[in-house]
Amino acid sequence: MEHHEADREARTVVLDRLRAALDDRPKPPPVRRTYRRERPAGLDPAARFAARLADYDATVLRVHDTRGLLLGASDLLRQAGVTRLVVPSGNRLSWLSRLGAELVVDTPELSRDEIGTIDAVATGCALAVAETGTIVLDTGPDQGRRVLTLLPDYHLCVVRADQIVGTVPEAVARLDPRRPQTWISGPSATSDIELERVAGVHGPRTLHVLLVG
């Protein structure tokens, strides 16, 4: 505790000195916030969201009722060869067991080694962004801990159409900044210095989305 207090005091001293040194400098102009805050009228958020995700090499399947949800989930899991999934605690995703999949529930909390032996995870989401094709998780009841979606190689995410907002500013306004957030735009990938694309660096290499509604 004493070390933390000393660190905070030292940081405060340094910041105070920087502010004093810059006090006579011209103040920066205000940031212009002319970017679009809401989706254009007439835009179908679900259609735009699906199109954006497809650009990222994610698979999106839209369904409209419970029967479609079950058939769609079964089809996606079969495509991926998935028979065993880790799911958050609670029963929000217990319907997946009706498809014959083995569900490994995160109760009690699984170790990272245990999660690492399971190739797939299924979750819901907090919301999604149409303009960027982004899914946001905030550790809600149907999402679980962040680690659950970072270690498995396959992620099945259920997104309701009424969870989709048009733009990032709309999403930020709805989210609770105190909750840990994971923003997902397609399967995990990055590029090295030679622009060689590598998949699965920071999370699942395969993202399947069930869009309901």
C-alpha cells in the first residue's frame, strides 16, 4: 500500500510540474465534433451490420423465430465441426443443449487451462454497431467473463436485431463505462510489418453470428 501511495504522489508531482510549465502556452482549440452521431434515416441497421461483418470474413445467419434460431445454430455448429462449447454461467444459452452440443458451464469458474482445452464458446452480446459491424460484450449474464471469448478458437454470438445501434457514438451512450468491455469486429486478426495477415492472434479465428429478428 505504501508503494502505491508513493507512486500516486510522485505522479501528481510530475503532472503538476508539467501543467505549470505549459501554463503560459496557448490553449488548444476545442475539438470539433461534427461526426455523425446517429444512423441516417431509412438505414436498416441489421442489414448494414450483417454486410459489415461479412466484409470482415465473419459468417452471419439471420433468423426470425425460435425454430429458426435452433436450426440456424445447428447449421453453424455443424459447419464449424463444433460439438463442445463453453458458455457463461446461468441458463441464458441452455437451449444449445437441445442441439446435442456438450455445454461446459463456467460455474464454478473454469481455469484458463480448462478454457484452453475447449475449442468453442457461445455468448450473447451487450449491443452491436451497424456502421462498423462491431459486437460489444460487457460481461453481462449471457456473455460471462472476458477470458471466455479470448481463448477458444471459435465464437458463436447471438445478436438480437433490437440490440443493433447505428453508430459508435450511439453505442458509447448506451454502454456503462464502469463495465469491462470487449469490442469485436470480425474474427481476430492482425498484420505484421510486411502486411501479412495472421488470424487468431487476440481471440477466435472463426466468428459465427446468429442475427435474430
